[in-house]
Amino acid sequence: MLYTIGRWAWSLRQAPLNVQLAALVAAAALAGTLPLAVNEYWVRVAVFVLVNIGLASSWNVIGGFAGYASFGHGVFFGIGGFVGAISIVRYELPLAVAMLLGGLVAGVIAGLFLPIFRQKGLYFALSTLAVMLIFDTVLQQWPYTRGLREFDVGWTVTLPYSLLQYFYLFLSLVTVLIASVMWLAKSRIGYALHTLRKDEVLASSIGIRVLQYKIVAFVFSAIWPGILGAAFAPFLSFVSVQSVLDMKFTLNMILATIFGGAGTVLGPILGAVALSAIDQLTWGNFLSYHRLIYGALIVAIITFAPGGLMSVFWTMTRKTPVMPQTPIAVAKTIGRQGQ
């Protein structure tokens, strides 16, 4: 049974983009039937799971495909939340426009990270974390983030949307997000990013513009959290620095991606779903040991399966866990086209 599933999954992985997109739409349609089978509590949990899937899939572009671990990506989600709240409350813009603005502003803010793009490894990670802490401090002191009235500490956002409507909104957003990641993975940009991850010196030597592709990956991975943050603002109802710039959003992106399998399309999805299920299970049955069990499972999977759940899956289905590879010939073509 597992071997059959593995063969089917392997065939889908090697299939053309249009086949993969069709499978994604079918999976999204199946997920859309969830509210018919569960109560409102689980629909609300599903919304948070979808947000985590979207954030993890976005972070995976820079942290998984390109191999640059960013610890500052939570700032883009927070900025999107503030842009959404301010657009809706102060300027009375529709949610669709607020989401577009959230993504646009997050993409522009990503440009402020340009000076650290020449850094690598731990230095890059710590620099992105430092930038996030700077934004956190600035936004806490900036009156514009506190609401319309002088004594407000945040923005109260209300829209006449039901829980079911929010569920389908986030399901649609995450489906489009994953589709864009699938396209990116099979494009020359995706091949270039995988080359950077394997060997940046080799990528540069064969003509790939390293800095250019890092910027593309970073901006791409910043725009989607901005869009999700703007959509999350009315769902959360109250937006403040503490509620949308919490470090947990960044940690969830990283943990879900690594837990599921960095550098793969399905990894962040599996990681976000698995960690959410573990979180719910431990909260409901082992409240006193919630953090202990949660942390132990994360350490175990990272220690014994560094490739994440995807590597475990390929091992169980008798397939060797293969991270996306970039043929040198393809990489050289990308380098020539980028010149």
C-alpha cells in the first residue's frame, strides 16, 4: 500500500506543472468540504492551519529553495496586518484592495533588507532578526500603529464576514500561493535558487547572478506574508504590535518548513498540518506537558530525519529522499540567459 502511494507521489512529483496544478485544485476542493464535517471550533483551527501553511510556504522560497534562513520574515506578516487594518478602518477600502496593498508594502519593505543580502549563513540569519527587532521597536513607538484615537493601543477591525467566508478566503489564498511556488520551483528562477543552495560559488562561476536571484526570492517570500497579514487583520479583529509581530509567527514558519522538509513544495504543508495536529493533541490531552512533548517531537524529527517528514515518507515508500537538484547544464543555461 505504502509502495503504491509512493509510486503515485513520485510520478506526480515528476509530472508537468499543469498536472501538478490540477492535483492542487483537487486537493483544495477536497479541503473545502471540511466545514461540512466539523464544527465551528475546528473550522477556526483550520483557518490558523491555512495561515501557517501559507507563511511556511512563503519562507520556504528563501529559506528552503535558496538556503538563506531568514529570522525576520514575521515583520512582513505584521506589516501586512497593519496595512490591512489601516486601509479598512481609516480609508474604508475593500478587503481585496487592502490585501494587495499589504503585499505591495511588504515587498517594498523587503528592499530595506538589501544591505544584508551579501551576507551568508549565521550572519544573514542574525541580521534579519536584528532588522525585525528594529521594526518591532519602531512600530511600538509610532502613533500611526495605535489606532484612530489617542488612547488606542491598536486597530479594531470588523467586517461583515462569517467564519465560513474567512475559511474559504484563506483556502483560496493559500491555493494560489502554493500554485505560485510550484511555478517558481519549475522555472529557471527555481533552478537558479537550488543551485545557490548547493554551491553559491559554483552558481556565480557559471554566470548566475547570485544577488539578483536572492533579491527575487526574498521579495517573493515577503509579498505573500504581507497579503496574508492583511487578510488576517479582520479575522483577528484587533491588530497591535503584540498580536501580529509576535516572534511565534517567524518561528512557526521556520519550524513547519524544517519539520516537513525544506526545499520541497509539500514539506511546509505537511509540516504546518503535522505541527498544528501535535499542538492540538498535546493541549487537549497533556496540558501540563504540552511544551515538553511538542519540543521533544520537533527535536526528534530534526535529529533523526534532517530532511523532515518528506524524507521519512520517501524512506517508508522505498524511495531515496532526493532534494531538488539542479543539472549543471540547466544552471549554465540560466547563467547565460541572465547575462
